Amino acid sequence: MASALAGRQFHNQPEKSHLHGFLVDLWDEVRQGTGGALDITVHAQNAGIPGSDPAALKMLIAGEVEFIVLMGGLLGEVVPAAGIQGLPFAFTSQAQVRAADGGPLGEYLRREMLAAGIRGFRGGLMENGFRHIVMREKPIRAVEDLAGVRMRVPDSPLFIDTFTALGATPVVANISELYSSLASGRVDGQENPLAVCEVNRLYEVTRYVSLTSHMWSGFNLIGNLGFVQRLPEATQALVERAVAKHVARQCAYTDAFNHDLERGLADRGMVFNTADVAGFRRALSADFYQRAKDRFGRTAWTLLEDSVGRLG
């Protein structure tokens, strides 16, 4: 009998999160289905590597880790079109996101990944949720309230451009630095889905949640292309089925989790308000959307508009 082929799956959230258990279930099913021939272990918080998600992406492409999950805005560093998943105010519902990912746009992005040595999976877009603004000391009711606010953002040009256009001062910090940046006062606030606030205990270092739904956020489950191609065809098919099954479970869970957290985080003392979203939209000018179109490319932009309607 051939020896087992081993590998690692990284993700950036804690073990007690909306990602970890579903990834464990996924690779447990693959391990059992292959009789132990493919053994992928799951490592929370990117196994503590320095550099967090950007470093994990470099490791994936180099073949030093076999699977990761990554937000489109960060994947956009090597697959520019992938950043379009987080375009501000592009999506209004999770159903729109799923339709776009399951249609021509998703197929196009996965083809673009192949050119970078990355294997994407149909049905492999894990849920994080719509992003909201979360502050230490004051609520954000209108876009004018962001003037001069030091806003933590991921290391992504789209996020930097978005919050600059909204009048804030973007401060780049990896997810591993998020809690400490808030606790120390290095930043005034951050923006993330409610699930991230809960599983990373950000309610301990922030108080005000302004509901903006300014971007949809999710995680692409991706693999090193060479590693996946070396798997037997039957094993590749098993992985694809397991990905689709357990990602669908994770999405349903996280949708409900984010919804329930409005009450749960309020019970922890967080104060919620609904922001003037129309004002946020107006602050993102036609020039902003033109820069985004140039960044993501005409093909991705057209396919997104075919799915959600005219943008910008």
C-alpha cells in the first residue's frame, strides 16, 4: 500500500470560529474516503506564521503549504480580478454572491487563479459576511464621521482606496495584529463582519457597531495547483465534492451566525446604529469605480455587472 500523502490547510481565524470546524469536517471526510491516502491537517490562525495571510499566499504558490482560505482582496495581489469580490456596494445579499460565484464570473476567476498556480474550487467560496464599521469610542452615523478616523484595513489596495475615498485614514494591519491594534489605540476602529468581532473577541476592545454593509467578505478555499494535479482523478473528484458539501454547510451556519450576533453583541454591551448608507455610496465617486474597473479588468467588471446590474 502506498504511503499517505500529507498536507496542511491554513486559515486565519481562531479554532473556535466559523471556519475551523467545517474545514476539519471537510478533510476528515476526504481522509476517510481515501482510506487515509490523503491526510490534510487544519491549522487555525495560519499556524502562527509571521506575516499572516500574505505570507500564507506566498507559501501556497511556492508549494510550502497545500491549502489556504483567503479573502478576494488579498488574493488580488496575485490574481487581480479576484479582488472584485469585495467591491463596495456591489452585492446586496448572500444570494447574489452565490449566484455570481456559481456563474460566469466565478468560472472566470478560477481560470485566472490557474495562471498563478492556484487551484480554486467550484462551490469553494466560504462565508464571512457583510462588513460593518466597528469603533472604539464613537459611532459612525454618516460618512462625514469618518473624517480623520484611523481605520484598520487589510493589506489590500481596494480597502485602502475605499477608506481614503470615504475620508478616513487607512492603517494596514494583518488579522493577527487586529486585536492589539485596537487595544493599544493604534487605530480608532476596524471594519469586518460581526462574526469576526465575535470569534476574535473584538467586543473587548470596541463598543460601537455602525451597520453599513459596505462590502461583502468571504474566503476562497484554494490549493496549490501542482499538489492538486498530482492527486489521482478519483481523489480530486472526492475533494471537489467534499468542498462543495462542507462549504455550503459553513455558509448556511455563518449567515445565521451573523444575523444572531446583532443581539448577541448587544448583550455584550456593544451599541448598534444604522448608518446613512446612501451617503457612503455617494462618497464613492465615478473616479473611484473607474480605478476599480482598471484594477480588476474589463472582463471581470462586465461579468459582475451582468450578475448584479450597473455599478458606479
